[in-house]
Amino acid sequence: MTTRGPYRRHSTPFKLQLCQDIRAGVLGRRDAQRSHNLSANLIQLWLTQFDRGELNDEEAQASVIAEYEARIAALERKVGQLTMELDLAKKRRGSWARAAARDAS
């Protein structure tokens, strides 16, 4: 039994461009499958969404903004965590310096 890797996420601009290329005849479905390692069902799903107007530039821009906001939030959490660790390290260093001074006297 083979194990599958983690699910890949494709950006809305990528989906939109791929669907536009397929509908314009620039790229065939099989070519898209091979070149991007996508399943036929996934491409059909995207094309259906594209035909319904569910994939559009506004959605693509909103998707990009949401990805940026999520990344910013993650980085802010990391900065907060590192700030707390730095404060703790400073406190420990101060207590070690006081203990060393007591031992030296």
C-alpha cells in the first residue's frame, strides 16, 4: 500500500490561469495534468467553478490577501513567543550573575 503525501493547496490565481489557458485552447487538459501533476477530477472541478464564475480576479485577490494576513498573524505570534523567551533568558542571566557574585564574595 502506498502512502500519499500531504495535500497540496493551489492558489486561486493559479487555478484561474490554468482554466483560462484550457478554455482558450492554449493548453489541453492532459497536458495540464502531466505538467502540473494534477488529477483529471480536480481539473474538471476547477473548470466547473470557472464556468460558473466562482473563480474570478476578486476572489483571487481576496485569497492572496487572506494568505498574507494569515502569514502575518503567524509571524506576530512567533515574535511574541521569542520576546517572552528573551525576557526569560535575561532574567535567568541576571539571577546567575547575582549568584556568582555571592559565591565569589
